[in-house]
Amino acid sequence: MKPEEIIQKIEKELYSKDVNPELVNFGIVETVGDEIVKASGLSNVGYYEEVSFEDGSLGFVLNIDEDFVSIVMLMNSGRITRGMKVKATGNVLSITVSDKMTGRVVNAVGQPIDGMDLKHDKPVKYPIEKIAPGIIERASVDRPLKTGIKAIDSMTPIGRGQRELIIGDRGTGKTAIAVDTIINQKKLDMGLKRVICIYCSIGQKKSNLASITARLKEAGAMEYSIVVAATASDPASMQYIAPLAACAIGEYFMDKGEDVLVVYDDLTKHAWAYRQLALLIKRPAGREAYPGDIFYLHSRLLERASRMSDARGGGTLTALPVIETQGNDMSAYIPTNVISITDGQIYLEADLFNAGIRPAINVGLSVSRVGGAAQTKSMKQLAGPVRLELSQFRELQSFTQFGSDLDEDTLKRLERGKRITEILKQPQYRPYDEISEVLSIFAVTSGLFDDIDVNKVREAEDAMVEYVKKNYSETVRKLSTGAKIEDSFREELKSNIEEFKKGIAGN
């Protein structure tokens, strides 16, 4: 008999009896090492399918070869040996989610790591890999996601459903921007819905994670936040699936019509974890030893950020991926990949950070391709002059570094630029509401702070905002609508700030 006939005869014998086909899909462990198991058999297994071992260990299939499948271990008892049976579950790798996850710290498979039990109420299984919504299912991004950071909300605004990259060298304040944005969601400005915030920590030290979690608790932000963590001590498999799991949790809330913010901190370490797994399962290495589909991996993840149409519940998922550069090199492999996937980037520069300009945002290299449509009319009206004057100031500053003979117009621009730079400086963990941002930017761009000493600008700004809010309720009401600032209202605002200046001059 031919081999094909023998196989057909055996299959006929197997399936003619009352046998559960699931029992046929077993495999045998052939090799074990470095969190990767190679198993033979498992003829009907699929990519990303969960598998279980005799000792209770769990893993998922990441590679299917002709003779073997490569299984990445998630929960490893350490007792897996050659010859042990492995069984396909028939389930795509998923995470259990429910409303009870808010306020909790969980690992990449959804288990609590904050020392308390997690009892789900009406739990749902969400696949960690999912096809992104199609263009018909989406709506355009036109609602703001306020960061509370003046420089971002004015010049590189973020809309709900957008993907905005935070990029810069180590220690330039990337995580600080993400944490401030989460803290700022406690304020419900302009009648917007609450935002569920998911902070995904990938490959960071446990001490960093503990301090961020403590800060969120202190600010009262954990009430609406979830922390998904795969620390530096966790295996590469957990670091690899952590952002995918965080996105799946976000999709659960988005599908319920909620607005969600997911921070991936950071995708550089995620790429390292994927490279490690890919090399261990002997996939061909490409540029910088990364596997060829590293771009596809990050695009699959970030494309899932969207604003759904009203027919699909109207929920949004906003992504803030973080990328770490080496020596300000934005042209490296992973940075250029993620820049091309996202809708803009906030570029933080080490030189500005060291000069005391914090947040250290480089205005020339930072951009938002969507957020302008999501700004309020008043903020959009004021944001144009800020970017223009700041860009001119930075250019003039470099030209006039070695020259002393300057005309009056150049001196005026330089002085104005210094004051705008001061206004845009902001301490960490102190986000501003939109009314405060608009008042500050209006005062400095209108020249009302030109006669105030540069070193006293920030002090005067805080006092001015407090004075206007306390004494001019009608002005505050008009600003809270977000409407365009007409000429009559512009004069009213100017007179309010002039009144404040008379008061401080008198003191």
C-alpha cells in the first residue's frame, strides 16, 4: 500500500469509532530551554493558540514548522521534561477582563500582583491579538484628550482615538508626561466623558513601577486606572504579551462605549523582548537582529487605537506609545518604525531638559497630525502664535548667540520668546485645566507679560490665573464654553489681566 493510503485507512479507523477529535490533538515535548518548548505532533494547532502541559504549565504557539511547533512558556512550573505530553486547548491566547480590574495592578496574563484577590464580576475573555476595526466602523477624531500640559495641549494636541508617540533619550521625562496625562483625567473638562487609563509597564524595574503606582494612588487616579506590568525580572514572553494584554483590556472598555487611554512604556523594550523570543525559536534575523515582522507587530498593536462610530457604541481607545532613543538618534530602526505608524510625536530633547526647560519638548520636531481637529476653538486660535513665536525665538537665539548689536524688533522677539518659554515650563504632577492654559497663553502671546521680569513670569502667571478665576466669573464662564475669542471678549480679557497687573504693581 502507498503511504497516503495507509494514512487514510488509519484516519478512517480513528474517526469511525466514537472518539472525541479533541483527544487526537496531542503533542510530545522534544526540547526545553530558555522558556521555549519544541513539541512534535499537535497537527491541528494554530498560531497564538494556548497549550497546556501535564504538570499544569501554560504556553502559546509562536511558530509552526513542518515537523515541530515552538511554544512560548507563560506559566512554567519548571518541571517540564522531554517526552511529556502537551495538549492544544483550541483557544486563542486571551485575557479575562471585567469592570473589577479598575484600580488594580495585574501582570501580563491578568493575574493580580498587588497582594489582593481579584474576583471578576461577569468576566469576559478577550483575545490579546485582534484585527483592528475597519475604516467603516470608525469615526473621525474630534474630541480632545487633555494632558494638562500647556506645551502639548496648545502645540501638539491629542484627540480621543489618536496614536501619539512620546520619544526621547533616557531620563528626559517621557514617563512623567504619560503619568501627568493619567492624573489629569480626574478633571472632567468641557463636559467630556471620563477616561479609563491603562498604564502598561514593559521591562522596567519593580521600584519604578512601585513609585508610579504610589503616585497614581496619591493623586486619586487609581480609581479609574489599571496598571499592567511585566517587569525586568519577568521572562521575555511576559514582556512580549504585556502591551497586547493592555490593549485587549482597553478594547473591553471601548466596546462598552467608554473612552480609554493606553500608555505603552515602552515599546523599545517590547521590541527587545520580541527579538529575544524570535532568535530563540530560530527565526531569521534582519536589521539589528530584529525579526522581519517587527514593524508589523507594532502596527498591529497601534492600529487597534481608534474612535468607533456611534453605531458601534462611540467608544475610543487612545494610544500613547513611548520609545527610547540613543543619543537623540530618531533615525534608528525602531524609532522610525513607530513614528511612521503613529499620528504624530512629542519629541523630548536632552539638551532642553538639562537647560531646565521641562517638559523638554522640541517644538520643531514634535507634531500632531490629528489633534488640531480635536482642540477647542479658543485653544486652536491661541496655539498658532505660540508655535510660531517659539520657533522664531529658538532660531533667533542661535543666530544672536555671538552677536551683540541687535535691532529693536529682534530684541522684542527675543524677550517675548523668553517669556513664552517660561510660561510653558511646568512642574511634574501639576496638570492645568483648559481655562488656566488659555489664560496663561493669551497673556504671554498678547504681550501683557512683556514688562514682567522673566524670573517672575511663572509666579505672576499663577497669581493672574487665580485672580481672574476668583474675580471674573463671567470671563471664566465664557472660556469654559471653548468658543472662539471674539474681539470684544479679547478686550475684556486684556482689561481683566491689566487690572491684575495694577494690583501687583500697587503691592
